[in-house]
Amino acid sequence: MKVRKIPMRMCLGCGEMKPKKELVRIVRSPEGDISIDLTGKKSGRGAYICKNAECLEKARKARKLEKSFSCQIEQSVYDTMEAELKSAE
């Protein structure tokens, strides 16, 4: 029996490697829109954070998402993502 390899991703907030299923994907679409992708299927550049608001805050303070997506991110986008994360918890 073949053992399936679990895909691992790094959280931009805490920097820990975790199984992809335990993290939330943040995606920048080809149009440049940034949103939380709870399905993990949206097209675009993806970055991962833990499913808590603390890691999103750490990533925001260190500008990790800006570096990952090579673009400026408005404060309102962070507020929307934080609200979505809290409702998903």
C-alpha cells in the first residue's frame, strides 16, 4: 500500500510548516483582487496562513503578503480578511 504524502505549506504569520488542510489560502487573482480562498481552488497566486487572526496580524505587520504578492494591500482588504477568518473559526 502506497502512503500518500501530505502537502505542507508555511504560514506567513508564524513561519511554521503545517499540513495544507490546516491552513487558509489567501489568493491574488489574475485581476489583482486579494481574498481568502476557503476552498483552495481559486485561480491565482496563493499564500497560506493559520486559521486564526493572530497569524494574519503578524503577516500584516511584517508585510509578508505584500512581499508574497509583490503589490500594495489596502487596510480595508486586511479588515475584510480578518472578519472572514473570525467568522470561519
